[in-house]
Amino acid sequence: MMMTGSCDQASVPILSLRNICKRFSGTQVLNDVSFDIFAGETIGLLGDNGAGKSTLIKILAGVHRPDSGEMDVDGQPVDFATYAIGRARNYGIETVFQENSLGEQQPLWRNIFVGRELPNRFGLLKIGEQKKVTMQILRKYVGLQGKAINADSRVSTLSGGERQGVTIGRAMYFNARLVILDEPTTALSLGEVGRVLNFIRQLNCQGSACIFISHNVGQIYQIADRFIILDRGQVMGEYRKNEIAADQLSNHLLQLHNQV
Ligand SMILES: Nc1ncnc2c1ncn2[C@@H]1O[C@H](COP(=O)(O)OP(=O)(O)O)[C@@H](O)[C@H]1O
Ligand SMILES: [Mg+2]
């Protein structure tokens, strides 16, 4: 049984990676990356710019295909030949990408349901219902009471924090089992950061797992149960919170940075 924060956790990994390798035009970006993710835990993924963090999570999310390596979901092997974003979502893997992944000129309700037009375990919802659910998500996760924002609003009218709220709210609503957040707090105000960290705690308590990428070691240390350090495509360290102090974690990263 893995030990984590305050929430319960199963002993079979939700997701298991083994020896994931990826090259971009001859450059080895990921080299033999292996780790497990368990229900109810948050993994802090750390590493310098260019370490391969975003590439790794894009493989989990079905955006990129690895050159070699294996991935299991609930102990079942995933066939990378047919793995894609839609399939990842059907497995309950939701990703908030580093680059804004919302359609700027599209209304919010379309953004909430994008990629779910195909029947899945939620079935097909009519447009009216999609808008209703969008309003629920806005009220519950984005806190837009009193603002002139509704299901038909364009994404371009939302602040950075509100956009993150929409993507995270989408993940919460669809009951994601693994939520991946790639530097979600970089452009946020202090209050908005608090909101994101609270979402993650809620996710963990409902048994979902989270991978949280940030350059802010303080934030990562607050929220994560385990830390995985990626350096030039390789896992250079894996710690549980009780094995490393926040300043040791910072120093470790600084040393890797200075090695270059
Ligand atoms: N689509 C791509 N095509 C070519 N090279 C890429 C692509 N995506 C990322 N890279 C390269 O892979 C390396 C790792 O990038 P990335 O995964 O974004 O790192 P991180 O998120 O840790 O900053 C970088 O050298 C980057 O330039
Ligand atoms: Mg990145």
C-alpha cells in the first residue's frame, strides 16, 4: 500500500509507464521513462525547461506516440497504434495543456464538450443540455456568479484564471481519473492559484490522481504526495514527500540546472 496524504488510495496503479522513449528529429527527448500513478495521489513532475515534461504528458494524453515503451491503464496494456486524445478521455485521462487548448472564438459550451461529440460512457447530450451543464460547471468551478459570462460566451472574453477554471471544471465534471496539469498556475493570481490547488485536493479526495507540473517548488511541495524529477529526458529522482524537504528538492533542481 502506497502512503499518501489524507485520502485513500488503491494499490493497483491507474497508469503505469515503462521505458518510454521519444525522439524528435534525431534528438532523444525521453529516455527510458518509467513510473506508476496510483488513485488518489498527486505527482509533482519537476525539471528544467526542455527536460521533456510536456512531451511526456502529451504521450499520456494521446497527442504524441512514443518510439518505444509501454503503458498500462488499470493493468491493461494500451495499444499506442490506436491511442489518441479521444481514447485517453475515454480512459478518464484529462489534460490541461501548457498551451491554451481552448478554442478562442468558440463558445464555452462547445469547448466543454469538444471531443465528446462521439457517444462514450456519458452518452450524447443535446445542445440545450450541453449549455445547461456548461452553466453548472461555470458556477461550480469557475465562480462566475454575477458576471456577464454564460455558456454562449467566447473564450476570448475570459481571464487566464477563468480559462484554467473551465478546463479543470471540465475534468472534474467528467469525473476524470487522472488529471494532468501542465504549468497551470504560471499566469495566475494568488487567489486563482489557491483555487487550482483546491481543485487538486478535491480530485484526490474523490479518488482521482493528478500530475502537476510547475516551476514553483513551493506550490508543488504543498500539493504533491510524490515528486518525480526529469532531467534531459530521464528520471533523475523519485521521492515521497517524507523522503525530501522542500529546500532539498529546490537544491536538487538547482544542481541539475547548473550542471548543463
Ligand atoms: N513537436 C516537437 N517537435 C520537435 N521538438 C520538440 C517538439 N516538442 C518538444 N520538442 C523538444 O523536445 C524537448 C523537450 O521539450 P518539452 O517536452 O516541451 O520540455 P519541458 O516541457 O520539460 O520544458 C525540447 O528540446 C523541445 O524543443
Ligand atoms: Mg513544458
